[in-house]
Amino acid sequence: MLTGYARTSTADQTAGLEDQVATLKAAGCEKIFSEHASGAKQREKLDEALRFLRQDDVLIVTKMDRLARDLRNLLAVVDELERRGVGLRILDFAGETINTRSATGKLQLAMFAAFAEFERQMMLERQRAGIEKAKAEGKYTGRKPKAMSQAEKIRELARNGKMRTAIAHELGISERSVYRALAAA
């Protein structure tokens, strides 16, 4: 059975998710799992898809980064799929389709994934260097704290009897931030 997995990082990327689902359907997927979830966090639908797959099935994703955030994670998923007799097909991997059912596909996946990991690390190094330079020039101040800019609103809601969890949810901040803002008052 061909099973698809589609993911976007945020809920406002609906068009991107719909595009992935359409691509997976065109590739012949009979069942598709999709979700809005950061690649760095728990991905419930991916876990569900992995549990769903049986021997001789093929998991299809549109791009590698929809499945894994880094080389280690990708290789762990591929290893699990291989142990269970499940194939992996990545429809667009640097312009190529990768199918782990063949020795060539496995080699391509390992090589491309290593290059992708290398490029990501280089990008992070360039980003850190740019931030350090901007800090040295006094141009980088970092992100403005979201919760502390809403401290007065937090205190007002708390004075009106609203629970800290409800305040956090209403303002889109963490509960811990609510406690910090109230403690600073």
C-alpha cells in the first residue's frame, strides 16, 4: 500500500499542506496522514502513519524535510522502516525521486541527506556569524519579549479573576511567562 505523509510547520501554511496532499494523491497514495506540526516537536500523525505501515508498504513524502529535521532523525526513520520491510519514496529530493527499495536509492538518500545536513550546519554558522557582527555593531537586539510587552494586560486579567492558564491561552504566551509577568509586578 502506498501511504503518504504531509506536514507543514504552522497552521497558516494551509496552502502548502493542501499542495503536498494533492501531490501525494497524484503519486497514488491510498491513505494520507497530514498535520500542522513543527519538525522539532512531537508529530502525532507521523507516529500514526508509522504505526499504520505494514511490510511491503511504501511511505511517500514530497520532500525530506517534511519527514525529518536532520540526518540523524532521517536515518532513524529509514532504519525503522527497513527493519519492518517498508520502503520510503521521497518525490522531490534535490530534484530527484528517491526510492529506498533499491541499493541506488539507499545510496542516494544517504549522500543527499549528508549534503543537506552539511548545508544546514553551514547556514547556521553563517547565521551565528551575522548575529555576532550585528551585536558588535549594536544593530542586533534580539526578539522583543512578547509576554513582558503585555504585562499590564496580564495583570489586568489576573485582577479580574482570570486563571493563569486562561490568560496564557488568550494572549498566546506560555503559562510560565504569565507567572513571570505577575512576579515582576
